[in-house]
Amino acid sequence: MKTLKIQLAFSSFVFLLFSPFFSSFSSAQDFDFFYFVQQWPGSYCDTRKSCCYPTTGKPEADFGIHGLWPNYKSGAYPSNCDPDSPYQSSSINDLIDSLQSEWPTLSCPSSDGNQFWEHEWEKHGTCSESVLDQHAYFQATLDLKKKINLLQILNDAGIKPDGGYYSVSSIKDAINKATGFTPWIECNVDEARNRQLYQVYMCVDTSATDLIECPVFPRGKCSDQVEFPPF
């Protein structure tokens, strides 16, 4: 009986010792879908915070990637899932040119983008490591950008970054018609308190390959009419 008690006590100790590790590991794999988020640079820059162009120069007047974010159907999301998997630029050397073009940083002070990509990988990318390693995470995001050319979609619908105002419903309809899926539109506010088209969210399956209908949308909403400012 004494031997059995010792064995049970040891088993409990081992479980308590390793359960945080297993909990952390499982949380890194636990998500239901991705938000793929693209950002209009003209709206990012037209705020009190302003913006700084990357050290590589002013980006193209096009939607840029903000991120690929694992999410739960509940509306919550995991973050910073694996502190033992830091960002390593050497692992994505072959993607740097594409990242600078399609995933540019506009934060100040000017930088080459590595700090931005580091943040996105460590906060979001590490939560999808069961599916995508670091290189695959950035490659999949770039591939989604090629698949969803928002500026072309909107231009084809007569919605242009000319400083004019457009209905949010017309923006959603244009993207839905072109992709077959419903986007979520995020707006910001410029210094004159005008609502602007800021970010477009599309939902992607857990393989980060195919668009899906969003199980849940983020909170918040835009006004009925939003400005599409130039960049």
C-alpha cells in the first residue's frame, strides 16, 4: 500500500510538472480559422499618427498585408503561443523582396520591415505552427495576397482611391462578387473626423489556402459612407 501511495504521488508530481508545457503546446495548435487582413496605406497615413515610409522607399499605392491571424469561432483569438520560436529573418531570405513589396511597414520611425514581420510572426504566426512553420506562414500569406487583389476588384467596380465617398455595402458587394465570400470592413477616422476605408478582413481555412465564409466577424462597424483616400 505504501509503495502504491508513493507511485501515485510521483505520478501527480510529474503531471503537475509537465501539464503547463502540454497546455502551452496544445494552445499553439488550437484555432478554427484565419483572418487575412489587408490595409489601405492612404488611410493609415491620413491620421494624427501619420506614417513613415520604409527605408526601401514609398510603397506602391496598393493594399498591403497587415497579417494572417488565427482565430476562434467564439471571436477570441490566441496570441504569442510559442516563446521558443522567435522570428528569424534568415529563414525567409528568399521572401524578403516580396515582403517589402506586399507587406510593407508604415510605422515610425522608418525601418526595413523586420520588426513588423517579427511582431506578426511571434504574436500570430506561432499560434499556427502545427500547420505552418515560419517560412510557410509568410509564403502562405503572400500567396493569399496574389489571390485577392483588392485594388483591382474595387477599381473594376468603379470604386477608386480618389478621395471620394463610397457606400460600405457597395465595397462589400464588389469583393463578394469577385471572390464569392463576404468581407468585413474596418474604418478609421482622419484628422477631420471623416470615416475612411482602412482594412479588409477575409476568412481563410486552417490550411491558410482557401477562402471561407467568416464564422464570426470582429466587433465594430463603419458608417454607411466611407472615404477612399489617395496614397
